[in-house]
Amino acid sequence: MLDKFDDIVARFEEVERLLTDPAIVNDNRRFRELNKEYRELEKLNTAYRKFQIKQEQLEQCRELVAKESDEELRDMAKEEILALEPEVNALQEELKQLLIPKDPEDGKNVILEIRAGTGGDEASLFAGDLFRMYQKYCEKKGWKFEVNDFQPGTAGGYKEIIATVIGEDAYGYLKFESGVHRVQRVPSTETQGRIHTSAATVIALPEMEDFEVDLKESDIRKETFCSSGPGGQSVNTTYSAVRLTHIPTGIVVSMQDEKSQIKNLEKAMRNLRAKIYDLEMTRRLGEQSAKRKSLVSSGDRSAKIRTYNFPQSRITEHRIGLTLYNLNVVMDGDLDEIIESLRIAENAEKLKAGV
């Protein structure tokens, strides 16, 4: 494991040098990519350096115990060893966790969708409560929270509300919130004090990013031909018209507006890029639609991932068997304990699978 960190440190130092290279600085796309990699490697590098310092201190104390003749100094070293050993073990475990491959989507912003499920007006009110909970959680994390669209409930809350969350590793935290959230409480409309059960669905999706279409010359078949048009002198008798075929996708564009082949080629390339961009965006939208369906099967109460029981101030995370009795604190946006427990469980599964 430690050998891997030696490679990480070497790569960190290499990226650090590259970020000062004028050629990289002037290449916005490459600079952004390396800057993102630098921030990720910096966390690993800092943790490894901290481990190395503590490990070295521990080895020095052990050597002192083995070689020092002064009994008082040896006792002091033994006490230091007792303090350092758990620190070193904890840091080693942290390094192991850091080596688990990160989901490339974890660093993205989030499209957060909250919808009322079964339960009528009470479901809409609960959807509103969940919205405020996430809004406060994002404020505490220092993330930007923007409402995109909403449909209010007839008695308050929301039938549906969609927001964008902008912040570092936002999806890496909020992805665990996708699913059916069930609430058990006495609705404000209930006159006889009976506890009702209703539900709302939450979907957290990584925000799609714009991308640059990088066309390889080897992927494009270029053909030239005479422009067609009205007869007489207006017919172009030179091969100025251009037809481009993008071999991987089969997209074909033609351009004959200009008398110059060069200008027609420039326009054809722009059109080809636009068509490939549109094709990729359609594919990504399809992937998001499939992911949305897989994240939440239905708004039915039985498909729950978490239960919020107000009479007992209890919140139960069914996926990991976690039960807390601080519901008011959680509803006020303090989701750290729940989400961190889910992140730990995910990493444990990855380690178990040998990832």
C-alpha cells in the first residue's frame, strides 16, 4: 500500500511542476484538468506526509527503548509509543480508505429533485420539509443552492421541487439521498391525533457538464463536389462544395453556400461539431433518465430507504440499520452523521470486493 503512495507523491510533484508550465497555463482545458487532479492528489499527499512523520517518531521511540540505558528516558519513550501506536494505525487506515477509487461523478454538482409520494397533502408538506432540510445542509457545507422549478402543494409544501446544488464533491455526498423517504407523524389537518404515514421521493443526479467536441481528422471522410443551383452562370463549375462524413457516428453534413471551398469546409466543420454535440447530449440525457428510474422505483411507502418518526424523534436509515434519536437536529440540516455512515459503508463494501 505504501508503495502506491510513493507513486502518488511522485505524480503530485509532477502535476505541481506542470501547472507552472506556460504551455499548460495557456491551454485552459488542460490547465483545468490538471488543477482538479492537483487538488485530489494534494489530499492524498498531505495524509501520507502526516503518516510518515508519525511513523518516523514511532520508530525513533522504539529504537530508544531498545538501545537507551537510561531507565527514565526508556519509560518516557514507552509512554510515547503507547500514544503514537493508535495514531499511526488510524492514519494507516485513513490511507487505505483514500486509496479506494473515487467515483468520477462524485465531484460534480447535483440536480436535486424532491416529489410528494403517497399521502396526499401530508406528502407535499413532508416534501417541503425535506427541501428545507437539504437547503440548510447545503448552507452548512458552504454549497450554493438554486431552485430551478417547483409546483406547490394545495395545503403547503411542494408536489415537486427541483434545485441545483453547486459545491465541491456535492454529488459524492448527496447521491446517498436518492430513494423513498417515509414520514410518520400527526398531520396538522388531523383532528383526532392519529399518526399518518406518507412518503416523498428524492433523486440526486450528477449535473451534466458541457464538453468540447474533439474531432480527429482520421475519423472524417471529406468529399468535394460542384455546387448545385439554378442554371446559367450561377452554377458553380469548381469543386467548392464540401461533404463531411463522421465515420464513428455516420453523421453527414454538406455545405455549398460559399464559392470558396475553405469557407464551406469551415462551416461544415462547425455543423458537424454541433451535430455530434447534440448526439452526445441526447445520449447523456438518456443515461440520466435511466439512472433516475433506477434510483427510485416508486413513490410507494414500502420502497423506503429512511423513516422519519416524529412522535419518537427517531430517524432510521434502513440501508445500514442506523437509528438515531435526534430528528429535530437532522431536519435542521445536520445530516453529517447519516451521510458519513453511508459513505463508510460504501467504502467497506468496496474494500470487501477488493476494489
